[in-house]
Amino acid sequence: MNPYRITLADDHALLRQGLRRIVEESPELEVVDEAGDGLELLRLLSKTVPDMVILDISMPKLRGIEAIGEIRSRHAGVKVLILTMHRDKEYLCQAVSSGADGYLLKDDCDRDLFSAIRKIRQGKFYVSPSLSKELSDYRKQLRRAEAEPASAHQCLSTREREVFTLIAEGRSSREIAELLSVSVRTIEHHRASIMDKLNLRRTADLVKHAIHKGYI
């Protein structure tokens, strides 16, 4: 049987080396690539498509959350396991909504990495045990939201929500285009669509809206 192929993405080389050693303790698993940032990860995936990507949320050039969306759009069959130090419910919710298949805390990696990989390979979602309540609460929120009329922000596409957040953080269209590996014209199109859907006229209004609604 061919080994299960994994690509690692984290901006800390020592962590990647340690993670590689742990992964390759199993004869069923193989690390095929390593990336130090989000854009490098996408370049590697254009050449070698693994079965799973294990990536951090906090990476330079293209954050892990945005990278999930790109992986989903380009390689729908690739599983994504977030490996992070962030315990905040906000990060967990962002990862789940972006399409991650698992969320593992780095503190739990030595003990739970193989369990996480195995569960994801079985088509299930994995979350570190200490965050199971946060995941349950988030899923309840989603069910309540589905039962309520859609808000203007819920009408935004996944890509528009990514662009919305980056604009609200003060990024220029060119910076966003570089982060998401698309053209400036595409970002301007998303910006116009967002402003129209949210009934906003100026970028300043968008930032105020984001702060008021708790998106940043």
C-alpha cells in the first residue's frame, strides 16, 4: 500500500523538522514537502498534490485561513489539518468555516497527531479534546443562524469574506491581491460587490461595520 502523503507548512523550520520526525515514525505516512509560508505552500501544491496538508494559522505572506480557501478551490480532495498554538474560539471557528478538516493544538501534537490524521482519513472532523466544547457551541450557533433570515454579511461568498476581513485590517487592493494570488482587478471586483451587498459607500464605513459586528 502506498504511504499517505503529507505536506507540512509552518514558518518555523525547527518545528517542521520535529513534526517530520514524528510523522515519519509511522511507516504508513510520508512527508513529501515542506513550506515556510502560505505562498510557498501553494507553489508546492501546484507541483505535488499530497493527501493532506498540515499547516499553521499564523504564517507570513498568506495566512493559514486564507490558504485553506485556496487549497479547497484548487485541490478539493486534499485534507487540511490546522496545527496551531491558538486556543481562541475565533480561530477555531474561522478554520471550520474555511473548510479545515481538523484543528490540533501544538501542545497536543506529540500525543494526538496520529489520532487526528487517522480520524480525518476516515472522513471525520478532528478537534483537540480541550476545544470540543467550543466546537459544539459553534455548531449550535450555525444551526441557529440557519434557522434565522440571512444577514447581509452572510450573503457574502467565502472569498468576499476573506477580502472583507483584509480590507478591514487596512490592506490595500494590491496587498490583498498578492496575499490571495489573484489580480488587483479581481480584488476591486470583490470590493465593489462587498460594498454593494453591505450597502456601504466608503472603506471607512466598511471598517466601522467590521468593528461593530465583531469581525475584527
